[in-house]
Amino acid sequence: MLDYLTGTGGRRLDYVRRGRGAPLLLIQGMGAHHEMWGEELLSLLEPEFDIVAYDHRGVGRGDRADEAFSTADLAEDAAAVIASLGWSDALVFGISLGGMVAQELVLRHPELVGALAIGCSWAGGPDGVMSETSRRMVEAFATRDPDHATKTSFEANFSRRFAAETPGLFETYQSRALSVKVPVPVIQLQWQAALAHDTGERLGAVNRPTTVLHGTADAGTPVVNGHRLAGLIPGAQLELFDGAGHLFWWEDPARAAAALTQLERRAADRNDAQGWTT
């Protein structure tokens, strides 16, 4: 069921909630929305988690977003969402732009993050590697031609192997992608926020159980960024999805769900053994 949560400044944000279990906050990427998680992943997660997947400011039926924002601003939205749900903390899983938001969230509000999962993302800064594929995708969105934008983003988001082996994948992707309105100006603001993102010198302060997930054939955010993130965050585990593209959880939802379940158990074991630390 689609409903509203409250972000910073009373801003309304769309969200969906399902499942029962440990709190799990899902944060989507640039130009994306809650439908892009897919039934394949959510159905595997809901026996273990109380799942909330919300949309970024300016997306869907939520309030407009007309002014520039940073990934830190979006992290404040995430913190407000957790507070409005009444959760003390959550396992936070952010992908791509959402992974950048998750980094800022754990750095700014570590008490709200019980465990951290970062997928197909980067730490930014001078050592980050942004691909021309991502730039072409943003340019395709800017044309305001939905067919061109969808085709370009499809090619950027999936491995060639998975696209070739999965009948009807483009039609499914197109239907989901276009099911929620994401205004082009919002995508452009998200892109600027992603380019300005830089947590490299701060991630050493993260002290939450962390898993970094990345497809080795990611054309949008090259896998070198996943290796770098895992190296910057103390104790982080790196889960590489061999041959998978940017949307690795579409290509292997069972493994993505298992990685999140294992992370939650690792966090619970840590708390049992050591007690909660902030």
C-alpha cells in the first residue's frame, strides 16, 4: 500500500511497507523509485524484515523538490523517515545514489543505523570512478523522450548476459520504470548531488556491521568503487555478484536477500556479544 512519510521540513515522501521482522529501510538510486526494488527481491525479504521502501524528495506523489540538495540533505530525509516510523534504528540498504545517502546517514546519525548495506555505489571524491555510461544515461533523461531514456538506462543497468537470457526483461523494466513519475529536473539535481558526494576521508569512522554489494559487470558505477568502499569502512564485507550489472538484485535476488539476512544476523550477534555502541 502506497502512503506518505515525513522527510525534513515536513516534506511528504511516498513509501510502501510490507513484511514482518527486523526494520529494513530501502533507499533507491538516481531516477528510481520504490517499484524498482521488484517483487522478486521483496517477496524474499518480507518473511525476515519489516520493509519500508520510500521515494526521494520530488519523486512520485511526494512534495516537489525545486532547490539543489546534497546527499547529506537526502540523509536527513532518511533520518526523518526512520523517526516518523517510530523505529529506534534499522538495517539500511541503499543502492547507487541511495548508497551515498546511506553513507551520510551512518556518519551523521550512527544511532539510527543498526547495520549498513551499500550497493553499486561510490565514496566519490578525487579517487571515485564515474563512468561515461552514467553520464550518457543522464543526458538521455534530459531529452525528455521516455523511450530513449528507458532504452539507454536499460542498457546501462543490466549485464548483456542477463539481458540476453531473460525473456521480456525490457518490457518488465520499462513498465516498472515508468510506473512512478520522476521529473527530469529532480534527476538532474540528484546527479549533481552524486557528483559532489565525497565521504572517502570520513568512512573510517563507521562502526556498524557493513556489507558492500556490487556487480562485477556494472557499467554505470564500475566495481572498483565497491572495492574502495569496502576498504574504507572498517570490517566491511564485500559481496561481488560475478557478471552482474548495476541492478545486481534483479539479476540475483536470492543472493541479495541472503546477504541482507546474513548482515542482520551478524549485527544481532554483535549486539548480543558486545552490547550496543554509538
